[in-house]
Amino acid sequence: MADNTKADRVGIIIDGCRYEVDAGENLLQACVSLGLDLPYFCWHPALGSVGSCRQCAVIQYQNDEDDSGRLVMACMIPASEGMRVSLQQETARQFRKTNIEALMTNHPHDCPVCEEGGNCHLQDMTLMSGHIKRGYPGTKRTHKNQQLGPFLNHEMNRCIACYRCVRFYRDYAGGTDLDVFGSKNHLYFGRAESGVLANPFAGNLAEICPTGVFTDKPYSRHYVRKWDLQTGAAICSNCSLGCNINVGERDGLVRRISNRYHAAINGHFLCDLGRFGYEHVNLGRRLEQPLQRNNAERATERLGAKAAKALLTEIINQNSSHQGETDNTQTKAGCIALGSARSAIENNAALLRLVGKDNFYLGVPDAQAAMLRQLCDAYSQGRVKPTSMKDIEASDAAFIIAEDISHTAPRLALTLRQMSRNAGKAKALTFGVQIWQDDAVRNLTQSLRSPLHILASHETELADVATQNLVLPLEGQLRLLRAVLALLTQTPPTETHTETQIDPDPLSGQAGEIVADLLAARRPVLICGTQSNEPELLRLCLEIAERLQARPQHDKDQTGFYGVTRHANDLFLGLIAQAQSLTPSPLGIDALLSRLADEPIETLIILETDLYRYCDKDRLDKLLDRVKQLIVIEQQLTPTAQMADLLLPASSFAESQGCWLSAEGRLQFSFAAMPAIEGRAQAWQWLSEAREQQAHTQTQTQTQTQTQTQAQDEPRGRSELIAWVAQALPALAAINAFAAPLEFKTLSPFPIARQPLRASARTAIHAGQHVREPQPPADPNSPYAYSMEGVAGFRQAQTQIISVLPADAWSPKWNSDQAGSLRTALLQSPQDSGLGLSEGPPEPGTVPAPGADPGADAQASDCWRHGICIFSQTEPGSIPVTVSAPEATTAAQSVAAQSADVLPAGVWPLAPDANRYADAELACLGDAIRAAMPEARVRLHPESADKLGLVQGDDIRLSRYPSPEDCESADVCLSCTLDAAVAREQLLVPTPVFMRLGHLARVIAGPHGTQGGEHD
């Protein structure tokens, strides 16, 4: 992308005023970036221009002497030096008014009952164009609507035929089951017949559509008008990408989630899991009060917050006094803890501080913990640097290794789909065609694609844009990666073809194609992750990335790498694993279970992790029965929570504020949208008081000076806890920037309003009980206010360094989510927007905060708006790390990489079959996500089915191999599906089943559960 220098700017004259805009952008884009009101429908900054709606008409003058001009569509002409145009000339204004009246001849004008009311781009543009009176007396055409699944409603009669939906769904997101039918004035946008939209980004149609044709179905079930929503800027916790979201709440319920623009991550779009995976927050069975098990009376007692904290403190103090006590046989362990990969950094840090790093177990299996430490070691040592999704989209070749990112990181898959078009865009530029001329670019490029190689255990959803799909079992994947690594190591720098190399391995040809494309690329990128649960595979990926960036023809900073992880805070657990230097391998769930089996434990604290997702029920029941006190901090009543002696309710992402570390290594802050429900609190709040009391007890016998010194070092609040994290984990030193959100208030005398100025029905919503207006709850720990008091939504970005965003507040003439997303992009710097957009002038009457230093504000706002990439400036040796020996991370998994031919009879390799909905531990509890979940099945190749004597629909029984020493492994019985897109000699099982069984399973197969043939 071109820099914003003087040479890249051109001067244009709009209605007699001269403006400077970015060279090459279209005129509509330039006008909107300048803050000028020019209506449009079909244009979208991510989709480009097609000129179908004709709504952005302006008058263009040939030169200074031309006083009549000609009518042109602003989205279809590039801005050029000296261009003279008029938006306000009467001919252009009348054309726009007449055009929108024609577009709306068949529109039902049902704004009072339409869910888009107040959030409607059509309303905005109609008002802006001056069409305020209906003049069409004829009969309107009508359509039948379709059922499109659990995420979207369909009301086709509102359509104005802008084509945005099919352009996004088919051209941008790669969907195939939505199209346009008919012609002229009888167009129909939908499926060939009713059915669930299969694309994982279908939910974006609710924002893409400028009218109410596609609306948010879960939002419909608890609908309120947009101006009645209380909104917070948050981070999505459903995967590891760290997408930015707006959480809308009213009356204690999360009503909807909308996209919050971030140029380097999610841009304008969210996956359906991120958009609809919030309903677990609203469940009636959520935990709201502390609970204590009363074994004497076989009952569960509710506790108040003070009583729960006192009991927690008592248990912790007892463990401190019993630590190291011995009985006749074994040493009693005190308090140990299991962290969580789906909980904020502060919560894990408080638990880590409480029990110590050698008693803290990571909330992931040991193999994944080892892989997370591998990633953090590589990043900390500067061997590779994680790449942003914005940079991945600009790459010109990619290699995806053993990671089904369409399910484990959907937004990244959408980014790579756009990356595959870069070769075609480069070709278009050679013909002088601008990238935003979407139809022209697609006609020129046809099927031309940038190289995209995929190595997986089955064919993925990106197969349609891939150069090469290699479907291999784990053993074959490792062989291919070793072949790629060998070619990168041995091939001379000037040689990019390997046809002359003699290699008996049949995979050498495919490896040669991969290496040739990666070496020929200017900006190649490697995508891998932890889905395989195989540290050796990740080690090879990291070494390939190192070799690739070491090639003389490659700039190290231009060679990308992205390590996908499973959970939102996995990488933070990897940093903790680095700090556990006394252990030969990271302490994961498997290590915890071994410790529970080997020694008696006084107290086990489990933070937001359901152990039953990783272990057989019978075995885990026996192990947990050995624990004297089981304390669980959880949001929902999971099977693990049901075993607790003391159960503390944790607040959800919508009620919490804190830091999250994405797979890119981007540290971001998430704000709460609503106060904590009932007795819920963040885990660090439950634990901090117990820690302080424990520290006080431990210093009772020390001298006064020692006591004072100790007390000064103990974290007594979030700021102190953040300071401790920065000291304990050097890679996270940058987290100090997020220590005090209240510093926002130094930039403005006003807080940030969570509610827009037009929030209504504040008393009527509870009119059945009372009509009084309760006082809004206070929020002393953030710059936000739970009310309308403060800086209005559409002015926040000019006075605050982070805001609710114009998309979620009532803003004159720009009310829709898409308009707010665009304006947010425009308010960012041109480099960050990714659109080449200019920053427009401030809103009339808007002035900076009194006494504010613009330079300091800009520096401070960068981390709050965009996050901090903690590994971006890492150089070798700059962060102290403890490097794990290769044999320590690979020995446990060596058996998993064996060929199926050498395994014992009846034992088969397993591979995880990821599903974006079923794998989401909390999101899958919601109705909409649960409706989209597939039935749990085993997928296998027809040839493998023949060996097992299976046909479609037969049952298959799987048990862990080898079985745990302390318990027999329970069988898992699933139906089977024959699929030729799956690798031979392996079974593809749902991820939860894979996490319990591991890489190998003993198979008993037969029709409908009877014993059948075994593999030989």
C-alpha cells in the first residue's frame, strides 16, 4: 500500500472547495473519507465498486470553463489531480432523489415494524437524498420468504436490488448456496430452496444488507431498538484471533454482538461463531451465587459474597499451614490449581500468584502445552515473528499445515481466501485497472490465483481456492514436511525448481511444488497451529519458517508466520509454560491427572476449565474424590462444577474487563458492556482477597520491617496484579500500558457514555413491577458510564482514545452498523484503515479535550485502539526464555506418528475433525449455535471402511490406546460417515472425542454396534 506522502495525494475541487485525497481511490471513497454526505448502496470498502445502484451520482466538470458538466457515478471514477465535481448541483441532487424513489417503488415502507429501524442504511440514504414523500400509487410486487437457518431472518419484499448480499456471500466469502434469480424488476436474492446457509460468514449479511432483507434471528428473540442498547467495546473470546466486537446489552441480557472494525484483525466482518456465540451469557442455568456442598446434610447451600470469600480464605490459609505436613505414607500437597485458556490474563495471573508456578497447571493437555511453549520460545528468541492478518491478506503465497482454519480460526480463513486473489489483482494493475473496480478485476483475472498449498488430514473448505490439496494422515504429513525442509536446506539459493532432485519418496514431487512457490513469492506465509496435538509437527513448521526467511532472496520481515491456537488466551499459557523452568515439560492437564493419582491433594482450584472434556468420566470421578477440597470458579454449571465443594460464579466476557493475548501475540483490552450479574465476579476478584489474607498470615511471625516490605509487594488490586505479571513474565512487560483504564478520564472531563442520547423506555421496561427509574450502577474501574451521561457516541472518537464507536450510538445521518464501521475506519490513520482513506475534518463544533497533548494522546491511543504486538520488536536474546529440549516435547507423541501398518491389530490413528460450533465450550450452549452443530460422527475413507467392514451409518466403538494405568478407558460409540475427502488409514473424530482418546484408539466396528472386522 502506498504511503501517505505528498506524491501520493491529489487535489480535487468539490463544490468550489479544494481537498487533498489519496491518489487512485474512487471519488465516492474520497468524498466519504472527507466527511461529505454522498449517498450510496452497492459500494462497500471491502467489496469495491460495481456501479449498480446509481445512487452516488455527481456532476463532473471537464475544466474550469465547463459550467454544465456531465453526470457520473462517483464510485466508478478515480480521483485525479485538478478534478472538479459538484455534489450539490441541482441536476445531481434531483437525479439521486428520483433514483432512490424508483428503488423504493416496491419497498413496503414498514419501518415501524422492521428490525432495521434506527439501524438502517436505507433510512439514512433516503433522508440524505431528500426522498420524504411516496409518489408511487401502483401495486407492489411481493415475494415469499425463505427459512435460512438459525442465524438469519429473510424478508425479501424489502429488497432494493443493490447486489451486496451475493457479492459478499459468493465473491468475497466463497459461498455457493445464495444467488440472485429472475431479471429486471423481479429479482430474488436467496437460495434455490429454503435451507440453512452453509457459509460460516452468512451472519454478516445482516450488516451488509442496506435494508431489512436479512436480519439477525437470535436478536429477534429478545429484540430492542438499537438506541436502547448499552454497549461496550470487547474482544471475542471464542477463538484465538482476538477479533474486536461491540456487545449490546439491555436489562441484564446480551441482545446482540456487532463487528467493531480493526484493520489488522477482523476488518469489517465477523464469523458466525463470534457474532452469535453469546447466548450462554443469558442462560437461566448460569451460575449467579456462590454454592457450598454440605456433605453432612447432602445438600447445596447458597452463600453471600462475603461468606464465600471468607470460606475461600479459610481454605487457603489451612493449606498454607498444612503445606509439607506428612502422614505415614506420603507428603501432603497444599493448594494446586488448574488455569484456563478461555479466561482473561488477570484471572490466570491471580491464580498463578496464589499457588506458585510449580503448582499451577495449564488448562490444556500436555501436548498442547508443549506446543504453546514451542511457539512462545520461537517468538521470544526472534526465530520467527507472528504476522497480522492484514499482512497475511497482502501475501502472495501461503502454505497451511495441518490446521483446519475454516473451523479453528474462521476469520483467518476468510483472509486467506482474499489472499488467493492477489495474483489476479497484480495482473489487473498491469492493465491500469484499479483494485476497487471489482467486476473489471474479476473479469481480467478469471481463475488466476496466488499459490495456496494445504496439507491436512481431510479436504478443507478452502479447497476451492487451493493450488494443491494434500490429504495425508499424520505420518504422511511429517514425511512431507521433512521433505520440504530438506529441499529448503539443500537447494542452492538461485535454484527454485527441484525436478532434477532424485528422491524415492513419492511425496517429493508435491514438496518440490510447495518449495518452488514459496521461494518464488515475495511475501510468503506459513500457517500452522496446535490442532494436530503433535509437537514434532510444529517443530518442523517452525524450522521451515526459519529456513524460508533465511533465504537470500527473502526479506526476513516479509516472510510471514501464524501459529493458530485453540483458545482465546492459549498463548498466555505458553508464556507461563516458559516460566515453569523447573519442569522438563509444561504442566498441562495430563500432568495434573498424574499428580492427582500419585499423591493426596488438600485443595484443587479449577478456573473455568471443564476437565470432563479431556478425561473419561469414571477415571476423573475417582481422581477428584481424592481431593479434600475442590474449588471451582466457573460461569456455567459444567460437569466439573457439579463436583465442587465450593463453587464461585465467574463473570462472562460481557461483564468483565481485562486483557487477552491473541495467537498473533497482540495484547488487547476488553471492556464490560454491563455490570456483573447477581453474585458473579471476575476470578481475580475472588482470589485477590484470599491471596492478601494468605500473605498476611505468612508474615505474622516476621519482623515489622519484613511485614511492611512484603505488604508493599503484594497485589492489592488490578493495577498491582498487572505490575506483578509484567515482572513475572518479561515477554508481557507491555501489559503495564493497560494497568489503569481510569487514565482515560485525564483526556476528557467527561466519561464515555455506554448508552446513546436517545435511550428510551427506561421505566416502561419494568412497568409491570414499578415505574421508578433506578440509579445507574457505578463503574469506578473504567472510563465508561452505565448511562447516557458522558461524551455522546458520535463524538467519542474525537475526544476519547477508545469509544463505543459511532456504529452503536445515534448519529445524525449515519445510524447503520455498516456506516459506523466505515466511519471508524476513516477515523483511524490511513495506514491502519487498509483502505487508503483520508482523515476527514472533525465534526463541526468538536474541539479537543482541554489541555490535551495531541502527540501524547496519539501514542496512548495506539495500544487501546489497536493493541500491542508483544513480539513485534523481539530480537534474539531480548527476552529470557527456558528452551525445552526437543526430546522432551516429542517423546510422548512418537507413537502417534507411526504408520497404520505397524500398529497392533485393531488400533487405528485418530485425527481431530474440528467444528467451529461444537468445539466452542461455552458458545455451543446457546440455542442458535446448538442448532448449527452437526451430529457427532466418525468420518473415514471408503477404503478404510472396507477394512473395518463398515457401511454408511454403522456404529463404531473407540477406546483409548493404550489405556490409562489407573483406570480402564471408557468406550465412545459413534455412527460413521464415509467420505472420500478424508485421508486413508485414519479415523476423523470430533475434537472433544480426540482430546479424550488421543492419537490412537482401539476400534471395534460393526453394523449398529455389533462387533465387526478389525484392521490388519
